[in-house]
Amino acid sequence: MREGLIPTVLGTAVTASGAALRNKYPMAAAAVVGFGLAHVVLGAIDLVEHRNKMF
């Protein structure tokens, strides 16, 4: 499995969860979305950094 794929997928799920919470808990939703987006960015960096090392 490619390195960085798990944090990217996890971050996507967390970001979607935070977006679903934005009407009921706006401050908590902002924190959850930020946490999820950080995982997406870090996972994407890993994916790009290691893409040439797979072959």
C-alpha cells in the first residue's frame, strides 16, 4: 500500500464529519475540519514525496 494513503483517506472522512457538524456545533466543526484537512495535506505530501520510490 502506498505510504500516505491512509492519512489522506482518514483526513477526508474526518473533514466530511466536521462539515456535517457545522450547523449544530460550529466551533467544534471548524476544529474537526481543520484537523481533517491537516491529515489530507500531510498524506498528500507523503504520496507525492514517495511516488517515484515505488518503482
